[in-house]
Amino acid sequence: MRFEIMRLDDVDGTAVDSTVVDAASVNRIVQQAAAIGQRIYIRPAESSAR
């Protein structure tokens, strides 16, 4: 499964940028964000196969 992770602006919470990663990378990204106090939003990535 893949997830979209969006980095959020500290002031108003709008998405600054986003990346799509596999499930194994989510934990590492969450730990990095927590270490520096970065706000992120994680959601399942939309599947391109329909």
C-alpha cells in the first residue's frame, strides 16, 4: 500500500508539498517529522489502476 504524506505550513496548516511513499517508509518519515516538530498529514494514496 502507498501513502501520500503532505508537509503542512506551521502558520495556517495548508499543504506545502507532498510525496507518495510505500508503507515501509511511513514510520521513518513520521519519526523524522516528530524529531523536528514538523506537521504532516498522511492519507492512503489513490490507486492509478481503475
